[in-house]
Amino acid sequence: MRKKIVAGNWKMNTTVPEGVELAKAVVAKSVEVPAGVGLIVATPATHLCPVAEVVKGTRVELSAENCADKEKGAYTGEVSAAMVASTGAQWTILGHSERRQYYGETDEKLVEKVKLALANSLKVILCVGENLEEREAERHFEVVKTQTENVLFQFTAEEMASIVIAYEPVWAIGTGKTATAEQAEEIHAFIRKVLADHFGKKVAADMTILYGGSCKPSNAKELFAQPDIDGGLIGGASLKADDFIGIALAF
């Protein structure tokens, strides 16, 4: 039975004190969520150490929003996978559409990032997804297949056990648009088939695939009812503990 997960990506929001209070509120409300649902908060790098203290010993896990593609050295402003792991975080998000779009992250760079994350015992939420232009040109399957193959096919079946995929329809992030449950399920099932063709049915069946496009308490139940949607990577709605836990309660 693959893991159900709801992960909150705070992005560049909250000061450290605000983030600590938000994490406390999530921990307090986490008791309402069914035992089989994993809860993760992904915070800015500045928040990792204090939030690690808040979530320590609770069911809420901690993630970074990114890590560097280099091990260490003269890379001013970068945060390495080892640094992330040393804060107490267990996860990192990699390849988010905003990183690809605004900071030119390539699949080649992401392979290096995933390697370093796994080498430092971090689990990875790897994001894939198409933008509006690609969706309208009906290239969404091709784009998602290429991103999945370019990055994940560089890893072994054993390593895949430490990776979760998040499908982001980029055209539905922060736009108020949401992929229909059927559109989302179609891509999730397709990703699982791409994995099965390369790694075999077991890896594909065990892979947690999250939906990452304007998921809210109001639409989470319909999305999570789909057979291949195993949870969500939540943006704006993760900045309010009630909304974030409300989404987790959709299970």
C-alpha cells in the first residue's frame, strides 16, 4: 500500500517567527488527520532549524524547498544537501516549476541534486509538469515523460524508494485554475505507466505521486478519490494550518 502524503510548500513566505507559529499550529492540528496520511512542511532555508525543533517527536516531517547541485565550496548563497540534512530535515523538494522557470534549472542539474540529496539520506519530492503553452499544444504527455525519464531513469529501483513525484500542471499554479480530477488522474496514471515500463510494476505501484496545482480543501476530496493520486503538494493553502489540515482530512 503506497504512502498517502500531504506536503505544504511555503515558498518565499513567512518570517522565521511566523513560520514557527505556523508549524506549531500544524503540529497541534495534526492529531485530527488519519494515521495513514504523512504530513510534511517545506520551509524556507532560514526556517529549517527552528521548525525542526517544533516538529521533533511529532508526526509532521520537515522538508527544504531546494538544495544545491554541488557538494560544498565557493557557491555563495547556496545551501547544500548536507546542510539541509544537518538541520534535522528529512526531505527536500527538487525541480519545482518555479525553480525551472525563474532560475533555469535543467534536468541535468536535477540529476546532480537528487544524487546529493539521496547521498545525504534526504528523501526527495521531485516535481514534473507542463506549462500552459505545452498543455494547449497537447504536448503534456511528452513533456512529463521527458522530465521523468531524464531525471529518474538515472537512479536504481532501490533509490526510487526514497523519491516521491509531484505532478504540477504549471498552468494551474497560483492562477486559480485547477486541472479537473480527470485531467490530473490521466497524467498520474501516465507517469505510473512510464515508471512501470522502465522499473517494473512494483516500483510503479509503490510510487507516491502527488498532485501540485491549486489544491484546496474544497477540491481535495475529489482529487484524492482518484486511484493514482496519492496526495498533494500544497502551495498557498499550506500557509493556513486550518486549510492545510483540511486538505489532509480529505482522505
